[in-house]
Amino acid sequence: AEADASHSHQGGLSAPMNGSIVRVLVTPGQAVEAGAQLVVLEAMKMEHSIRAPQAGTVKAVYCQEGEMVSEGAALVELEASAQN
């Protein structure tokens, strides 16, 4: 098995670049499907969607609308659904 390319902790989704949080679309405890929009980040006048890499449950949200975040900042923590 290959190691995950991201350096974030297990289940954590981080900001890909410095920017401003435009929208937070999930709340802790919410179930999400793979590819679901979680957070919208604005950087360089463009909006970037942070999406769920797999289905799971939102464990924590570490950002709020209007907040400035730095590249690598934790935004959302997901707990993957057990799919065995």
C-alpha cells in the first residue's frame, strides 16, 4: 500500500493555499458522500471547493466563514465510513 501523498493527519483536510473561507457547508456529525463539497475557499479571486475524498462523517470543523487561513491549515476532519 502506498502512503497518502498529503502530509495532513488521518482524515484531516487542509487548505491547499492561503485564502479566505467563503462558505462552510457541513457541520460535525454530518454524513457526507465522496466528492461532496465541504468548504469553499477564495484565493486569488477564485473559489476553490474542498471536497470529501471519500464517504464518511464530519468529526470536526476547524474554520468559519470569513476567516483567513494559511496553506496547510486544518479545515475539516473526516472519519471514513467503514466499507468492508
